[in-house]
Amino acid sequence: MHLKFLAAVGGVCLALGSGPASAQEETSASTLYGDLQHVTQDMLERAAGDGNNFLHTNGNYEQTRYYPASQINTGNVQNLRPAWIFQTEVVDSLETSPIVVNGIMYVTTSFNHVYALDARTGRQIWHYKHQMGPVTTYCCGPNNRGVAVSGDRVFMGTLDAKLVALDAKTGKQLWETQIAEAELGYSETMAPTVVDNMVLIGTNGGEYGIRGFVKAFDTETGEEIWNFYTVPEDSKGVWATHDATGRDMKRDIEAEKAAYEEMGDPYETLGGGVWQNPAVDLETRRIYFVVGNPSPDLDGSLRPGDNLYTDSLVSVDLDSGEYVCHFQYIAHDVWDLDAVSPPIITQVKDEAGNDIKGILHGGKTGYVYVHDAEDCSLIRFSEPMVSQEGRWTLPTEDGARMLPGANGGVEWSPMAIDPNERLTYAINLHQPMTYTVRSTPYPEGKLWLGGSFDVIPDEEQWGNVTAVDYDTGKIRWKVRTEQPMIGGILATAGGLLFTGEGNGLFKAFDSSNGAELWRFQAGAGVNAPPSSYTVEGRQYIVVGAGGNAQLNYKRGNNIIAFTLAD
Amino acid sequence: MRTILGGLSACLAAGPGLAQDAAFDVEAEAQICAGCHGEAGMPVDETTPIIWGQEYFYIYTQLRDYAAARREHEVMTGIAAEYDRDQAKQLAEYYAAKDWPAIQAATEEGDARLANAGITGGQCSACHGKWEGDSRIPRAAGQQPAYLEQTMKDFKNEVRMNAPDKISTMKQLDDATIEALARYLASL
């Protein structure tokens, strides 16, 4: 009861007008480029065809990360050179997706700094530093994955579980809202999504016994419009014994049923974070997002039942937040092989070979799942992109080895698609781990894994870039990388794929066959999703090189923009 | 302007600095702590941790954990039990605002390599980052090596129970790695 109350209270705190002076450092508001352009809803909706801007974290509302410009292409990518390098103040994990509006770029860093840069030169226009409250939470680095833009505003979620709105011209804070209670383990690393004057955002905290949600806030005032709990009060489900790929999860259903009778529904501390942006379907006015693991991660004994809607694709109504449909990949997950990579809306072939509106998701299991957008049902799953050795071995007190390791398969890294090739591109990890369970009661907002997942030091690890035909589920091509991959990928109409590695290499591949066409050594891990944009007739590719805390890849603080040599 | 500030301070209500209890003299209480944790931040004993400049929320949660016997220690449990939440917050705030003292720490040949293997295996940097601490994550860089070693072994041997997930992580590490880690972190 107590918990439920606290979680619900995450009240709205508004500082309307200008925020406190100490909350940001403003450097200069002027730009050679003149006024910043107002981002209209129309622009946001047309982003998929906009070869000048990069308006959404994942390119467009469908989240295809397919960029329509082709000035940089397979024929000339070997002439790609750095145009400029901007160094942020924060040398730490960089996961930002640069957003570009009419020649102005917005990037974020760990610990919630935001920079506005001139996208042609990298010159800093303003710098906002969030005044962090005393309680911050993160499981996987002090990361931030970027801003959302709308009107003359820039929005960011923070490690102390706030949503802030900034003036795009000056970086001044316009309002801030407490999304949920930081002491209980709620926090934000995802970029928000803005649609029709609503800011949509989920929450971290699946490692802390939160009750997950997606909320919508008013862009003008910061007031909450709706809240969808990702964990319903009846979370037991159908006692599924097999996962979406048909493998037995070795659940002891009888014991779970008895425990459920005895302890009741565990929904109040069941986790179910939402780490990444929803895909938005404006035709049906629905959104699609994936829900993360149950809490505690490895210890199922305290949470009998399927733990709905953890490890699921979920669709809700855009205007009301009402449930529409869901599909659960893994019921009662005890491996943290959940669902984090953002879903993609695109036309796919159904079983009968007809084109229908589908949803793609790259699971931490290392499969691409293809769904019918209408009812969330699963049409097919791909060939596995990574080894499935020992799946599903139950965690033990002494530790049991299994693949994929708890970082996946596919981590939070967004996929990209090429709708002409009918391919989806994912980056993968091969990381054997031991899964150890240790049951402890809910620790009131402290880390609650219920054990640990540990990398096996003397076993080889690597990564892949994998192209999957989503109409058949077959792998078209696969390229191996030196290290497990985390960050993201961008496909372009130039027939290219861009993605970076922990060793600092940023590469371009031919998206039809995986041939490496270009590489650049960035000097720190390139573990952020790339973006692209065009200013004054010149196309750029931009990416953050700041390494990664979770996989301990070399940290840095560079935002690097590339363009073709003259 | 008034209303703006009013609204803002309500936002910070969960944070430090509020609900000051007139009878509670934090400076006077700190005299008790100084007996072990040091007059100027340098602890008297090598197995006593530095708390000057430690993270506010971490100090607060440790005091609460000692008081509730989630973390047990012959002296700290009794001491922490004397304080209510607000008082614990005031103590935490007081120590968090101090400067972390510089210590002399020597490493041995091969420590960095062993320590980094442990850090990668345990995925420590996911939370600990550069070991400087942040909110609920304690600073470990420049902490007393003998305390670091003891507290890691206390996790491993199930003596320290208030961060149970650390137990399985520490059990993966042999004592030589833990000792190298302690020296390495102390030297950062």
C-alpha cells in the first residue's frame, strides 16, 4: 500500500517562467544561422522523408532509422572525413542520438548535460547542465540517450527522475516535472518522444523493484496527461511454459501457483521498466513499446506468475494510454533477457505472403521478432543471431553458464531497416555469463538483482552486425566484430549502414551485403546511435564517441561529424 | 518570483537541508564520529572508512541500514540507531560537504591488470563508473585500502549483507584479485 502510494505521488513540480539561475549555464544564444526553426507536428510526421533534419531519436515515428539522403553513398563513402569534433565537458559513457533541426544540433551527455551546436561547424551555441537532485539511480552507467524536440522546446529525462523542458534558442529551463520517486529507484536515461503536444516517456528501475510505466506530459505545462502502468494489478498471466521461440523455460508452475496463493500478486515491486522510445502509429493513434525485465532480475521465487507485461511488446492508445494489446516474449524471466531495443513499424509479409503493417523488435534473446501491428501477435521470429547454448539454464546459487549473456543478444541498441531490401539490421553481443541467484527481500529502492550475472573472464567475447530478412526471418548476412556491440545503427538511402564499436572504430558497410566500405578510429568507444543531416547542400553523418560504462569501453567526450572531402 | 521559488523548494523536499530539528546539533554529534573517522577526515584506524566527502545519499542509506541491522557492525549499528531519518540526513549532508582527504596508497606490480580483469568480469563500471561515487554509489577512489579489502571480503563471506547482489559478484573474485582491487582503487 505504502509503496503504491509513493509511486503514484510522483507529483508535478513546476517552475514556470525561467528556472533558477543555477540550473543552467547559458553561453550564447546567437547563431550565424539565424533563428532556430520552430518544429511543427507536421515536420515531426514527415521526418521519414526529410533529408535535412534528424528530428526523432530513431529517425521518425516508425523508428526505422532509415535516412532518406543519399549524397553519401556506396560509391563515395571512402571519401568520408571528419568535418568537426566537439568535445563535451563530460568524459563518460555517450549514448546520445544527435537531433538536428535546421542546422542546429542537440546532444546530451552522461549526467544530463545538453549542448546546442552549429551543425556545420560544431561551434557551441549553448550548454545546459541539469542541477541534479541528491538521489540519482542507474544500473548501467550515468547515461542519457538524447532529447526530443517540438515547437521551440527541447525535452530531456534525468537521472533524478525528472523531465525538463528547455528553450531551444537559449537552453534556459522552462519547467521541470518530477516523473516518479527517485529514492525508490526510478530514473531516466531514455530520450522522450513528442507527439501532438505530449511528451511520452517510460522509466528505468527494473533493477530496483519499481512499478514500471509510460507517461504522457503536456509539452506546455509539464502536467501529467496519462499514465500506463506496465505491470497490471493482475500480473499472473496464463502460466506459460515456453518462450516465444518455443523453448521450455523450466518453470515449476505448481510451486509458482502455490506461492502466488500465499503471497499475492507481486505487481507493486515487479519492475517492468521501459528503456526506449515508443513507435508511434498516427493512422491508428496507437503507440508500441517494449517492457523490460521483472524485479528482482534473477530471483523468480518472490514473483510467481508470468509477470505481465514484463518482457513484452505492448501497444496502448496514444490519446488515453489505454491498453490495446501485448505479446510476451518470456514469461517469468529469470535471466534479464528482456525487451529493450525500440520497436519499428513497417510493412511486413504475413504468413499468407500479404503485406500488412508489422512491428519489428530485436530481443535480448538474439532473435528478431515480427508482429502483426493489429493485435500484437507474433508472425515469425528470425534465425538466432547469436549462440543459444544452454538456453534456458536456470540460475543457481553457484552460478550456471548460459548464452546469450544478460546483456543480450541485442541490448538497448536500436535496429535500423532498409525498406527496399526488406532487411532489418541489428548489432549483437556474444558474452557467455554465469547466472547466480540469491534471494533477498525487497530492499526499499536499493539495487535488487536477486543475484548476479558475471562475465566469464577467460571465455572469448565478440559482436556481430546482422542483417535479417523480416519477411522470412532468414539471416541475409552477418559480419563479426572484435567486441560485443552496443550503441546503435543507421541505414541510409545511399545503401550504407553506419555503426561503431567499443574499440573506437566507426564503420560504414554496404547494407545489401555487409561489405566494409570505410572506417575511422575515434579514439574512444563509439557506442551511440549515429544520425545524419544535410546543411547547405552537404550531407553529414554524426556520432558520439564516449565509450560505454556497462561494457567498460574506453570513455571519451567527442561528438564527431563527418562529410565528404571536397 | 516568490511562487516560483516556493514551488521549487517543494520539489526538493526529499533532499537534504530541510526539516531542521532545532535540538539536533550536527557539529556536536560529529565530535563522536571524529573519534574514529578522524578530526580532519583521516580515519584513526586503517579499517575505518573515510566518510568526509562521501556521497550524501550513500552515507544516509548506510546509517539507515546500520540502524535497521541490514548492515551489521559492532559499533556502527549502535551509533546509527541513535538517529532518526532527518538526523541521519543532516549528518550525511554535513559529511558530504567536506573535502575528501588525500591518502598515501601503494600498489604492487600487476595490481592494475588483476583489478581491471575483476572490474570487467563483475561489470563493476556499470554502476561505479570512474569510482568517484554518485548519489547511491559510494566513492571508492582514494578510500582506505584496508577498509576496501575488508568490506569486499565481508560481502564475499556474507558478513556485510546490505547490498546482497555484491555477494555473488565478490564470490566470483579470488582473494588475490580483491586485494589487488583494494590497492588499485585506493590509489586512484
